[in-house]
Amino acid sequence: MFCLNKIKQLTIFEQVSELNHMASNQPVGFIKLLSQNFDIATFIPESFTQHYYADLGRDRKYTLTSVLSALLIMQIFHIPTTTLLTIFLIFSTEIRDFCSFYESIPDESFFSRFKTDFQNDIANLFDSMAIEVIDICEKIDDNLPEDSPYKNLSSMLIYDTSGLKPKVKENNPKTLVAEVNRQKSYAKATNKENFNPYAAAYKNMPKFAQANPNIRLDFVNGHFGYFYKFGLLTNGLGIPLNLKFFDEEFYKSMEKEFHTPEDQKYFYDNASLKSVIMPFLNNIDKNSNFKFKTFLGDSEFDSYENFGLLKSLNFGKVFIPLNPRNQANNKLNGLEYDIEGVPLCPLTKEQFKADGPCKGKNRSLRYKFTCPKSHRDKKGKCYHTCEDPCTDSKSGRMTYVYPDKDFRLYPGVQRNSTEWDETYPTRASIERCLASLKSNPCIEKPKTVNTLTMRSDLYLTCIAKLINVLLAYAINKPEYIRSINKLLKIA
């Protein structure tokens, strides 16, 4: 006798009862709920419609709304492949009717080409829906009582990076293990002390996958491998609002050699914030009056440049823990500063001489100051005339001031305060969002090395999360905005 519940043995009557319960909770009810309360056509940008129908040069056999509805059903119900999607469409009358496939259904190759040909349009669809979801979250927040634990979460912006790990040969564990073993053998043969075989293996591995240069060696989720990396922005409720992939152009703009994968992760993650948050906030300014007030991120984004950026974007509070890599920048080199922020000579208390701004490539803005008794000769070489120098340098003492240093140390909230301890754990909502996105089989383990397809799949998965918010709000169940399973149960 078969058993639907593996925990206990069921009688024939219990089996019939459980089968009836499964039938009453089938996805058909959810599809009806979706068709009654959500219309994808209202969110499709006009540019998407024009591109889809103009691309062929004649009438399309399948409408744009029908194709998008099918692909979204695929993401909502975690259908792993387009092959399986076509099978669902063949055998399910309800799904065909929902997608308006009355005469025939697209084949697998049609869906695959659609995701590669219209990836940018799918991204624009996600952006247009995100604006509506931001406004809905604001309305939900306005109706919450002041003592609600969810109050003001909609005005928080959280950023993190992650990556898709496709099946490329470089991600085979044997590849890395073999390289590590070679480095260990080399260290043993040469009697090298303090040799790190893992760091050496990382430096010796190719920087990107042979199948696609956008799939690069990086450090994600506690280990390094070959990932197609992206940055994600959510609000404090964990709703995905913006997505940006890091392509070959992003890495070329800031090429640098790294000794460890951890150093590479910190450098690129830190540099990615500006490229993700600026277009997102500009899009909001054009289409909505909403303003985010608080920013949360992990210590990977701790830099003077990022704090200066967030300050210029009018964030009142920034919750980013200080990174140990930057702790040396907190030291003021034993110098006092006057009320104008100019360093003073430790002996005479004279102001240091301003030597102008300094900003190298991928470096934060700094202002250089030199000893008040330093001078430059005709060749521009600096020397000092101090009778009692406080440094061995012939050019005299020099120091740098970071103009955004105060905001980094005091980012609108006192570090280690009760407010910090109570607010910062909200950042876990983006981790839960990423985990939810990657629970989708086509996101967790992409079966393609085509980055356009991977991008479309992730955008469609994020759109499914936004539909969850729109549907929950439409039926006046705001407590279900993050749970598709609860909506399935009440459908």
C-alpha cells in the first residue's frame, strides 16, 4: 500500500481524505485568483510591445501577454525547464486558458529564443513593476500601527551581491582539488614555509570560464568558484526592487591583481554599489515621489567613497559595519585638527599647508596636507626646514584628510547603540530573499552557459515575487506579500 505521508502509515480512508485535500489545494485555484486580480498587460512597457511585434515583421502567432504569462507561471510554480513547461501546457487546460493559448502552444525553442531576444525588455518590465510595488509598500506602511515591527521597513534600502553558478567545467570540484594538490606538492618539494596552497591555487586558476568570459572566478556564499555575479536591492521587507549583473565591461573598468579571493570579493563588491544604486534611484525620481531614508549593507561596502555617495543621495542613516581592512584609516596619526578640519603641527600648533586634492583610480577623494615648514624647490621636490622634525622624511610630515570621514564614523546613528543593534538585523531580509530566489531550480543550478538566458530567468523570478505583492495587496492580505505558499492555501 503506497503512503503519501512518509512519517506514518495511512489507512485507505486516510489516503482518500489526503487525496481530496490535495485536490482542493491544487494550483488551479491560485490561477483563478491570479486572473481575477492581476493583469500583466497593464505593466508591459510600450517599448517591449513595439519590439516584440516589430521584430518579426508580421503578425505574431502568440501574443506577448500569453508568452509572458506562461513564463511567469513557470517561475511561480518552480517549473525547472521550458521542456517541462510545454508539457504542463499540453496537459493542463486551465493553464492554457490562463495564458490564452487556444489553438496551439509554443515549443521549447520559442521560449528559449524569447528569453535571449527580449532580455532587456524583461528587465524593463521588472523595473516598471518595481515602481508600483514601492508605492504599494508605502501604502501598507502608512496603515501599520506605530508599534508594528514592520513599521518603516518600506523606507529601508538593502544591498548585497550574489551569483549564479552554472555548470561549467571549471566548477567541477575535481578541478580545484587537483590544483590545490599540485600546490601542496610544490610546497613540500621546495620546503616552503607559511605557504598557502589555496591562495596559490586561486592565483593559478583561470580568471573566467572558457565557455563564457562573463562567468568569472569569484568568492560567493563562503567559497570561490565560477559565478555570473549580480547585485540586488531590496527594501526592509525583502522585496526585490532592482537587479544588475556584472558583465565583462564592469570588470575591465577596474582591472587589478589580487592575492586572495577574499580581497577580490571586497574590492569588486565595494565598487559595485554606485553602479547599482545610482540608476535605481534616478528611475524612482522620474516615476515616483518616494524617498528611501535608511541604507543597510554588510562590511564589504565600507569605504569613504560609498559613505560619501550615500550622504550625497540624502540617506539619513547608514548601517554598514566598519571593515577591519579600513581600520587604519581611522587613525589620525597623532595629529590635532582645528575646527576647519585642518591638521595642526604637534609642536607649534600651526596649520599644515594644503597641497590640493588627490584621487587615484578607484580611490576615495583625499586632501593632502604638508608640514607648515615644508617647501618645494624649482623641480617641485618637497623638503622641510624644521629645526626639530617629527619625522625622518626629508620632505617633512604629510597627512591626508578624507572629507567624508565623519559621516563614515557617525552615519546618522551611533554605532553599537541600541538602535543599531535593533535595526541592523533587518539586513537578513535580503539574505532570505536571495535564498528564496535560488530555491527556484533554474536559478539554483542553471543548465545553460548563456548569460542572457540566466538574466531573463532571474528577472522573471523577481517579477514573480512582485506579483506576489500585487496579488496580496489586491485581495487585502498584506501579511502574505512575501509568501506564495500562503496564497496557494487560500486560493
